[in-house]
Amino acid sequence: MPYLDLVFDIPHRDREVFTYLMDPNGAASPGKRALAPFGRRESLGYIIAEKALLPRDVAEESLKPLRRVVDKAPVFDEGDLALARWVAGYYLCGLGEALAAMIPSGRRVGPSSSFQDEEGITGESLLLSGEQQRALEAITGEGPSPALFYLYGVTGSGKTEVFIRAAEEFLARGKSVIYLVPEISLTHQTAEAIGRRFGSRAATIHSGMSPSARLNEWMRIRKGEVRIVAGPRSAVFAPVQDLALIIIDEEQDGSYKSGSTPRYHARQVAMRRAALAGAALVMGSATPSAEAWKLMGEGRIRRLDLTRRLAGGSVPEIRPVSLEHSPGCLSEELREEIRKTALLGRQTILFLNRRGFGYFYHCHSCGYELTCRHCSVSLTYHKGKGRAVCHYCGYSVPPPTACPQCGSLEAAFTGFGTETIEEEVRRTFPNLRLRRADADTTGRKGSLKETLEIFRAGGIDILLGTQMVAKGLNFPGVRLVGVVFADTGLHLPDFRAAERTFSLIVQVAGRAGRYFPDGKVIVQTLRLRDPAITRACALDLEGFYAAELTQRQALNFPPYTRLIRFTFRSREADRADRSGQRLAAIAAPLIPPGADFLGPAECPIGIIAGNHRRHLLLRGPEMGPLHTAARTILDHYEKGRDSRVYLEIDVDPVSLL
Ligand code: ADP
Ligand code: ZN
Ligand code: ZN
């Protein structure tokens, strides 16, 4: 057939499908990618259909031939296309944008990184506990569809073991499995565990892979050579054959939500895929998201409890401690415990939450704060570099010697940063061996692994770092974990801030408890009475979720409502303002019953990289009517759109910053 329909990785405006003539080699067919003349350039497009006849209003002379077909074999099929259409519809993006998010961008099939079949892939045959056995039977058994499960249990309660057994069971039936893990933390460990159990039937997709290596795995998966795929968020699109199970480990993790268009949530896509394929979906965590908790309460997700720590160990003592009157960032209690731990010949981990600490320049005379020239955020002082740096755009300046505004010398950097804390700890404990592990020190490949190895072997007394050190939390030598500053974003205008703080503390405490019955976790805070902190320290999960859900309901926020966020970005503030107001005026008469909208308002982070940001939230009890309204609103908005304002759409936003 001579005519081909293509879509491109561009926002859906008034038109998204473009028709071309066959390429000179006649290689084009649906499912392949091709280079095509597009505007004044040449663009990579996705061939979604071929057809014998042109619509009446299209003249053959107006069509151009494709330049070149990129793929030898199709990289997507009807099923992928249907999923992409759903993504585009749900996340209000172009079909081409959806396909671009799904399909690895590699052009040529590269080397394979698959696991080798090794001698002795036996799988440790642990005898499952009664709870594990019941959970496994529920997941692999016959049941109503869609089969949605939640494995709820502390770290060490044997969730991973159940996930892997369930996967084995489905593979034995000739089916396939997708196993999602959070972006950073556990990918590697889980991948190794899966490689050990499943050998060459497994593939891992991770962010460190080249696009062509990814494409290679994608094609192996499509051919059915791979039956279990492990990876972060994008692995939810893996084109496995006969999908029977999707696993989402650490379901509450923020990395399951994409930070760029289409801003999909892997959990949402997984629910859709599971429903389409008649597959089961099982999530797991010690700290479920508020959304999942609510669905469990309503019985829409079946909760499977794992209440025992199978690897032994017990819950450590978790003590909240005020930082209010401490001169530095170590409270008297924490210092005392570090000392005691060292005397016992044991180890300490000091845990810093990346989002939680700030280290900003503040003038006590005039109130001046040193902020980025391009973003409305404080600059952070990096002693190693000798510069004050913006964490959003990278802008940096040498630190001022006096207040740039009033000249006062009563101005300095205050707050918490890994470097200040490192300095203070070294000063306080000059005889203890300290190592810091964070993005600045672990840039070199393998150095985190090395640090953790030395730590495990006892060559470090105090390990200091961000999320990265979480893996060391269950080492046998550890007695003390200090959460240096727990108030992660509690001051941020984001309705999920409490949930995040709570979950961080519970996770740290949970990981920490494995080996040390005499162990301690000290949680330093400026908000000793904040319920997110007190309930986390008491490990009162039921209490926290009950209170949090009551509050969300009272404030009309998710999970009691759904949100669609429109963010306007422009170099010029008044353009962003006007576009926001225009969209609000369009939206006002189109708001569905029971819904409302908030804004337009300046975003909590008002400027990023020189772009002024305004947002507007569409909020309602159900997504269906919101979607319908949003589409109509966008159609109107497109006509007469200010081309110097960029509009970003986020369906089910997780952050409102
Ligand atoms: P989680 O994923 O909940 O953190 P894991 O599945 O990783 O828990 O199990 C934690 C530890 O307990 C692992 O060392 C694992 O080998 C062990 N374990 C799991 N299930 C059992 C079991 N049925 N009997 C004994 N040990 C188990
Ligand atoms: Zn000043
Ligand atoms: Zn900046």
C-alpha cells in the first residue's frame, strides 16, 4: 500500500497524524520508525498505519516520500499502539509523545546484556512462612479480575521472596512477568537476584544502559525470548508476551512518576496493562501511598499482610529529638549515642534527606537571602567547590564576604548540608573514621560500592550520606542510625509533604532494625510535635494514615479528588500570567459538576532557569469528567495560544512545586 501515516514526538495540537508516500526502498511498514521531511527539517516518526486510499481532501501531489526507514523489523505492534493511545488520552499528550516515552530511542540493535545461564541456578528453596504461602496462593490463584494485591509488611518480612516465587509460578505456566523497582536504590540488587533465579529468561532495563542496548533488550522481549523483565518505571511498557503478573516494589516511591511529558505514573499504566491482559498486579511496601491505603480500606485492592521479620532482628528504639537548641546539627543526645556506639566498637550511620536539608545564605541585619539569578530558590554553599550553587539550574557564584544588600557582616550560610555536617562530626569526633557518600563523592563509578564494602568490613566508624547509604542500614556492625534532619519538606506547600516525611522515617527505621536488638534510631527535627514525626517514631501506621486521609478529605485533595495541573512557563512573567488567566476564563464555564479549579497562581517555585511559572489545578471527584473538560479547555486554549508560553500538563501530579 502506497500511503503511510506517521506521528512524531511533538505535542498534540490541531493535527497529529501526517501522511507520506513510501520510501525509495519500499521498506516502510507499520511499527517501524522512519525519517521523514517535517516542516523545514527531517524528523524521526512512528509509522502507525498504511493505507491504499487517500482521504478525498488530500491531494497526492502534496505528499512527500519518507526519506529512510530506520528499523529492519517493527519495534512496536498493535498492542503497543493501543497502550500508547491510552497513555496519550489519559495524560493528554500526543500519540507520538507517548510512543517516544515507551520505545527505546536506540537506532540500531546493540550488544546484549542478558544474563548468562549459569551452572547452579537453583534458587534458594526457602520454606515459605504461613503468611507468605497464603499471599503466594492469593496472587497465583484463580480470582476475580482485575486481580489487585498489596503485600504490606516491614522490610525483611519476605516480600521479595513472595514476588519471586509468584514470578516463578507464572513462568512455569509459560507466562511473563514485569517486575518494577524504584529508580535508584534497589535496581541492582533486585536485578542480580532475578538474574540468579531466572538466568537468560530475564532481562533488566536500567537507566545506565545505552539506548541501543535498551532497544536490543526490547526486541528480545518482544520475540518472547525474555519472560521476566526487571526495571524502573519505563519497564512497565516492556512488550512481554503473555503478560500474567506485574510487580511494583516500594509502590509509594516517587520515581514511578515521570518528570517529563508524558508525565505518566507507572502504577497507573500497570493497572491499565493488567486489566487489558487479564493479568494480576501486586504492589508491596512497608509504607504504602495514601492512594493505595485508601483503596485497600475500600477493598478494591486486596491487602496481604506480612507481619513477621523472617530474617530475625527486631524493631529498634526510635527517638525523636529536638534540634531547637542545638548550636550545630548534632543534638546532645545524638552526640552521646555516637560516643557510646564507638565505645562498644559498633558503627553509626548519619542519614541526610536530600530534599530536607538546606544550606542557605541569610543576613541577620536586613533579612537578605542569596538566591539564584535564574530561579527563585536559595543557593547552596559547596565548600569543596568554594561556590554557592543553584540545585535547579547549576548557576553558581563565589560566596559573599558581607551582605550584598546592606554590607553587614552578620550574614552567613546557615542550615544543614552534607559538608557542614561532615565538618562538625569530624570536629566533634576527631578519632573516629568517617566517610561521606552522596552524589558529590560517588560520581566515580564503583566508589559507593567500595565505601559500603569498607563499611561492612568495619573500616569506617561513621557513614554519612543521603538515600545512597540506605543500603548499609542493615549491616551487622551498625548500632545507631541518626536521621540528621527529618523535616523533609514539611515546610513545603505540597499536600504530600507529611506523607513523604513519614514514609522516610519508617523506611529508615525498618531497614535499620534487622541486626541490632540494642539498636537506636535518633530522628532530629525542629518539629517535635508534628504528627508526621511523632507517629512515624511510634511506628503508628494505622494512626498516621487515618489522620492523613481525614485531612486530605477535609481539604479536598487526593486520594479523595483527582487533579490535572496546568503549568505555564515563560521568560516573561506577564505572559505566563496572561496565559494562566486566559485558560482560567476558558475553563470557568466548562467545569464539571462537583469539580473546581484552583488558581491561576504563582508556583511555589516561581522561577526556574529564568522561566516564570504559574499554575492552575483542575480538581474533581472523578477523572472521567475532568478529562473531558480538560480536552475541551485545551482545544480552546490552542486557538490563540501565546507561542512564547510553554504549557505543561500533569495528570495526577505528585508534586505541586
Ligand atoms: P522484604 O522484601 O520484605 O524486605 P525479603 O524477601 O528480602 O524481605 O526477605 C528478607 C530476608 O528474609 C532475606 O534475607 C530472605 O532470604 C529471608 N527470608 C524470606 N523469606 C524467608 C523464609 N520463608 N524463611 C526464612 N527466611 C526468609
Ligand atoms: Zn543585609
Ligand atoms: Zn538556578
